[in-house]
Amino acid sequence: MTLDPYNAFLHRVDDDGGWRVAVKDVIDVAGMPTTAASKVLHRVPDRDAECVARLQAAGATIVGKLNTHEFAFGALTNSPHFGPARNPWDPERTTGGSSGGSGAAVAAGLVELALGTDTAGSIRIPAAFCGVTGHRPTSGFVPVGGVVPVAWTLDTVGPLAHTAAECRRALEIMAGRPLESGEAPRRIGVVTRLFEEANPAVAAACEEAVGALGGSQVPVELPLHEEIATITQLVMLPEAAAVHLGWLRTRLADYGPDVRARALAGLLLPSTAYVTGLRARNWVRSLWERELDEFDVLVAPAMPIVAPRLDAIPPDFRLLLMPYNSPASLLGRPVTVVPCGFVDGLPVGLALMGRFGEDDLILRAADEFQQATDWHARKPVDGAPGEVLYTTDTTE
């Protein structure tokens, strides 16, 4: 096993040409270990996950497996068994998680495309913190066969790349069908509360970026904003506990403390809590459809902060991010995150959320934003941590 300088790769093979793709280590690649960055799981599958098989059939070359938070069940990518993924903009800072290896590998230029999974923000957090483009697809759009589950009604597989156009092509290949091409987004809802709750410098960068989206922009409030994170946990924790039940009974001590605590919390919730969560999700969905589906895109900061230092993670880190991640996760809606600026030399991301099943619209909006800006073309270069050092790749 070798690790690249940013602790992105867990297992790597020789690059023999083609479209270079690296895969989060919860997604099976035939002949390569799947460990989920854990001490508990180690399997060497004899077949690829369906999403991987489709990419390879389209000419992609799989060059390795990528670091993740243990069992993809956290927001940092700091497995106690494989170490932390490090942010190419400042290796002393987190990539976010759980697809942190995926964000780091693309940002560092190690691959053109990386696959991640997103249950409760795991593509969107690293995309924002690492300054790359990431897409959480509509739930069910990409097959999840051959992927280690976190919570089966929330899990998705999606791409991270430099551009929305690359994410779109990868998504079409993995889904096995083209996205519908329709009109450009016309009506944009600006989620004011998520701007107000973000770090002021992050909010300012995102506010300036919103101007490049065009369209008719209207301030909006999210129905049940304060309740959505709790409802998401009522669904996610019991499903995750069910996935891990056998290992929790026999390998409890082999889990990292944070993942162990979350899995046990799911076991301690009464069965009525899960049923309540499912019923509440239907309630939230109906309210959103009634009050927000007039908007083609909902826009907000992808994350309220920039990537924190690995040795200074805020104690409320996951709670801080939940309001930004939970709505799309609970409702299965698509989200594209695009780089939109810098704060203290670190990337800031803008999140574009669409209606259920309308991945095309938000990827189109993201592509138009990137045609008008060059944040996605800026790459980290060697220098002192925290400096605003980057190159702009004018070939994109």
C-alpha cells in the first residue's frame, strides 16, 4: 500500500493511459481491496460496482482507491486506521468528508475524475473545501450495487471533477442514459438564511458569485429549515445501525470512536423514531414541492466555513454543516457544488440544488457559471500554507 503526498490514495495501480479515474474505497473495483478505510472490512471483489464497470466500458482507466472517513460515516476523512486525507491547498487542513480522498485527488491533479458517495454531504463537503466541482445526483439515478452502504434510502454515488461539464458526462455514463436537455434555469431561489448563518467572508464570496448565475433571483426560506437535520438523523442512524449490526456484535472495539458512537446511537433509537422519520420525510417533501418547486435552482453557500485545520476541528463541526447538507439528502434532490472564490487562501463553494430528477438543470446552471468565471480553473501550487497561490489552467 502506498500513500500519495495528500493521503488520498489507499491502494494504487500503474496508470496506463486513458481517462484517469480514482474510486472512493467504499466502491468495488475488481481485484482491488475494498476496506472502507476500516479495520473491520477487507474484501477483494471479483467484479466491479456497476458505476465503475460503465466508466471502464466507456474507456476510463481506474488508477486506484481513495481514502474516506471510516465506513463513509463522517465529515472529515480522518480514519484512525489509514490516517487523514490532506487538503492540497494547505496539507494542515481537512479535505472534509467522507469523500475526502476524492476531493484531494482531483484538486491535486492526480486524476481527472474521482468517484465519491454522498449520504449526508460526503461529495459536497470535499468539493467545497478542496475547490473542485462535485455533483450529488438525484437519489436512484446512479446504481449503488457494489457500494458499501451507509443508509440505503439516502446513499448516492456521484462524480468529482474540475468542471460541471466533466461531471455531467461522467454522470450520464454511470446512469447509462443521457440527461435531458431543456431550457436554461430562469428562476433562482436564494436561500437567505444559509447566507446569514455562514462565516461573513464565505457569505460575501458566495453573494458575489450569485450575480454570475443570471436569471430571476428571489430570496426564499426553506420550509422546516430547523427540523430537517433532525429528521435526516432519524432516518440515517437506524439504517446505518442495521447495516453494521453483525459487526457491532462481534467487532465493536475495532471501530473508531466517532463511528462507533454514531452506530450505537442508531441502535439506541426506538423503532418508532425511524417510522416517525420516514413519515416526516414525506411531510417535508410535500411542503417543499408546494412552496419551492416554482424555482429551477436553489442557491446557497455549499459550506458555512472554509476547511479547518486538522488539529483545530470545531467541536460542533458536524452540527455546523448539517443545515447545509441535510435538505438534499433527506429529499433525494440533486446538488452541484462549484468553486466560487477564496477566503484566506482557501476555496469557497457555491451549492446549486434542483428539483427531484432535474440534474440537467443545475448542471447546466453550473456550466454556465463556469463559462462566465474561472474559479474552477485555479489549481493549488507549492507554497506556504494559507497563501493565495494558484495557477489558472487556460486550456479548460
